[in-house]
Amino acid sequence: MSKKWLAMLLAGGQGTRLGQLTNALAKPAVPFGGKYRIIDFTLSNCTHSGIDTVGVLTQYQPHLLNDYVGNGKAWDLDRNIGGVSVLPPYQAKDGGHWFEGTADAVYQNIRFIDQHDPEYVLVISGDHIYKMDYTKLLDAHTQKHADATIAVIEVPWEEASRFGIMNVDQQGKITEFEEKPDVPESNLASMGVYLFNWKLLKRYLEEDAVNELSSHDFGKDIIPRMLGDKKHLYTYAFDGYWKDVGTIRSLWEANMDLLHKTDGFTLDDPDWRIYAGNANNPPQYISPWAKIERSLINEGTMIFGRVEGSVVSYNVSIGKGSLIRNSVIMPNVSIGNNVRIENAIIAPHSVIADCSVIGTENQSKEITLYGEQQLMLSKLENTLP
């Protein structure tokens, strides 16, 4: 059955800047917002936008991510025709190799796309936090008779050199693409959301695959080559909340934004729910000694201490006399008595001993990440004479 469009979701990122959080976990599977994982946002966007066929391209540490996505039921993507398909690298008759870039990941799955015979292919990333109606992107694409449309967002000028920047004319047609320019001419940053006419994209992917000089990347190779060939590439201006959670600080900031409801970014919009694949947990327990201010507290949590301006995930225990302030406590963490945690992220399954002090009162300094390595070091120090 021919599809109007489908999505290819890039979820193989290693996420090295997230440190210990991605030592054994793909970046899109990192917990976020107390009960979600980062990939939940793009999958939910697909569901709300009526996209019922999604290929999830995995590579780095895919085991938990594969299990989490499963058959896509949590996002209403368990379909007989289409639905969600996890697509890791594979060995074909003529050989095979790891995905060598974002474009190569899609190229290696041309047969998957062709079997659905779509008119358009949406390429998205599984490691951004945002809520977008992709049908508006499609409408803009078709109205302008574009060959490709790239979603962009205005970023602060001082941060523009960190992104792929689009220079455009008055009609929004892309005239130049600059990958992390030293002196940007525009502050329109690519969101990593691309909509292509499939037949044209397929030709470019096939040509790119045999180009030994290519890095096989959409931003570095496919988009510049299309521009060089005078194809019609347009931008789609997005004015909502979007965050690339590629660093410890940006991940912490995005969690804190949930408490401030920044730019209308909330998790309680009944018209745009963020779906998640987490299993049910028992109710939270707030003891008579607990005090909670401006925080998100999730299921299965037992709180005997004080929580201020923090996101506390499911199955977390916080002991008596402990203070958690401006921090993100990820799932299955055990925090002892008289502990002080400020401006920090506590990785899943961490155990914090009584009277520990983690983080600093100064938010302008680096956000502290406490995880498995610190736990191992603590255990080693306790065994030393």
C-alpha cells in the first residue's frame, strides 16, 4: 500500500557529551522529565501528526532502546501495515557496515522505504525536546513546490556558531547552508528536521553512497549538494520550544524549563500528550516530614526530605533531613538521610550515602553529574585502609 509519507527517526547517536549517562545507553533512551525518555517527544510528534509509519534507525548501545520502543504500542504505532520498525545496521548479501553518517543510515534502508512507496520522507532526530505538528511542515513544503524543506528556529546570535545555519531570501528559500560558521550571517539554525521528495532524495543518497570523499551526512553533504544543483530548498520557521539536549547543562536546563513552563512548553497539554512506554509504578508517598516546592514528583517515589525546584523520577527514595534543590533525579535512585544535592543530575540506579554533599549552590558553574563512576569510586575509597 502506497503511503503519502513516512518518518525515518535517527536514534543511533552515542551522545558522548552526556558522559556517564550514555556509557551503556543510546542518547535517545536517556530519561527526561521524570517519566519519559528523550525519544518519546519525536515519536509522540509523529503520532499527533498522523504519521503511522516510522523507521527507528539504531546503532550505538541499542538494546534498551529496542526493548523500550518495542512494537510502538505506547505511541499508537502498533499497526499491521506500517507502524514502528527498529532498523539497526545489517549484513546483506553484498556485505554490510555500520552507519557511516546520517545520510548513510537512511541509504542503507532504501528498501524499507521503497516497500511503502511514499511521496515524502521526513527525516528527524531522536535526541531533541520539542512538540511539532509535522503536517504544518508538509503543508508549507507542498505549497512552495519544494524539493526539500528544513525546519529552522532562531537562536541567540552568540550561540549561532554551534549550529548549522541557513541563509535565506525574502521568500524563505535557502541560498546557503553553513555548518557551524565562525561568523554566521544568520541566526536561523537547523533543527535536524528535514522533509524530502522521496524520489529525488533517493537519487542523491545513491550518488552519495559511491562518493568516497563524502562523509555521508545530510548537513555536510546532501543539503549542500542539492543547493549546488539549484534545487528548491526552503525553510520552515518554527516558533515553539526546541532544545538540543546534547550536553549535561542543556539536559539540566530542559528539565528545569518544565518547572517554569517556558514558552508554553508543558507536559499537561491534553491536546498534545507526550506518550511513554514506562510500566506502571505504585503511587508516590509523601511523608509528614517532607516539604516540596515547585517540583515534579513521579510515581513510586518515597520522600522524607525536602525537594525544591527539582524533577524527581519514578522509583526514587529521599531520606530524612535531605535537601534536593534545582536538580534532576533520574529513575531508581536511592538517596540516604541528611544528603544535600544542588544543581546536579543524579544518574539512574545511583545510591547516595548518608550525609553526602553533591553539587554547588552556584548555577553558573558546571552542573554536577553523579553516576556510576562516582559510585564505584566511593566504594573503592570505603575499602581503602
